[in-house]
Amino acid sequence: MNNQTSVYRPTFTKVDFFIIFGTAVFPPVFLAVGLLQVVASHRFSYRKGSNYSLLSTLIVMTFLWIFIYAYFVSFAGLESSIRTKETQSLMLIVAMFCLPLIVTFQVMSMRANTYFKGLETSYKELLLNQDHDEIAEIARQVNRKPEQATEDIMFLMQENTLPSGTIEDGIIYWDGENDEEEEEQEQEQEQEDDESNNDDDTLEVETDSSQKAEQEAAAESSLIRSIPSKLPKSTQCVGCGSKVILQPEESKECEYCGSWLNYM
């Protein structure tokens, strides 16, 4: 598993930017759309900071729209000095209402982002350093519900702040983890096969050596048996018929008749 991950940084989504642009053009409609976006996604911890920041930005866009609309539409028929004065008075009233909301939402956004960054750090510690993989145990450690912990972890995976993986039956499976296990098993199997083959080869060599030694011993024994023993023997003289004792390879003259006798 690859532990190289980035750090999550809260940002607006494309939908958020679309709502902000729409609010700058026509707030009555897009403010409502923005509120729906916040309500629909606010249950996610990772969205709370962005939602508060979105509300703050929408208020700013609405403030600017009111200023432009008042100056160029509502007070367009008044003299320039009066129009400016009336616009300033109106914007002062609007600012007194909007400014506290803007500041409040910005503070809430920073607190929500800080909270989720703390969650992110805890998740990384539990998942990457302590190798926890059970959602129930992780949720207990971070004081969250299992459903909330699942949503947080899946989001961090999508944002590449955690390694990619899946969650099945409350267990986290990292991508490539099964492949690594299968590869290790294959390597172990190959090693066992190699050891078995080596043992077989050794046994065959020992068997061949034993058979060869037996064959050599048998051949030597056969050779020894095939070589006749050369001992002194009695030979009958062909001339006179007397018996003469001859040593191996010996030839001598018969002492009775003078015939030559050879060791046969």
C-alpha cells in the first residue's frame, strides 16, 4: 500500500461557483438554490466548512447586487448627488445586517475546517500508521458514527488524501492489497516448489550415485571372479608320463625324459 498522500484543502465545487456567479446576476433565484445546496450537503463533515464559506460569499454577492440595482435602477430617476446619498444610506443599512452574518459564517467555516482537518489527521493515524481496517473501531476512536466515518473516509479517498480503496461490510480494503497478498502467496508457492524440486534432484543424484557404486562394485566382483587363480599345479609329461609340479608361468625340462613342460 502506498502511504504517500496529500492534505485535504477545502475548496468550492463547480456547483458552488455556478451558484455564486448566478447570485451575482440574480440573487432572488440563486440564493434559494444556494440554500438548497447547503441543506442537502450539510450533514457531511467535509462540506460544513465550504457551506459556511458559500453562505458568506453569497451574502457578499447579494450585497453588491443590491448596491448596483439600487444605484442604477431604484434611484436612477434622482439627481446624481441625491442618488448617491440614498444609495449610501441603503447600503449602510444592508451592511449592518449583512456584515455580522458574513463574519459569523466565516468564523464557523474556519472552525468546521479545523475540525475536519483534525478528523483527517486521526483517520490517517489509525489507517496508515496503526493499520486499523474496521470502520466500527475507527468510528469509536474518533467519536463518530460508523456511517459518518464511512462517508469521511470515502471522501478522503476520492480527494487522494488517503490511498484508494473500497469499504465492504465495514472493512476497508486498499487497492492492490489483494494483489500483493496473491503475489506473496505465489512467491511462497514457487519457493516451496523450488525446494521440492531441489529435494527431488538431490534424491535422484543420491540414487544415481548409489546405483553407480553398486554397479561398479558388481563389475569389480565379476572381474575378480573372471580372473582365474594361478597356483602351482601338477602337470603330466607328454614324453614319459611322469608328473611334474610347475609354478605359474614356469617352463622346465622333464628330469626323466628331457621333454619341455609348460605351465598351462
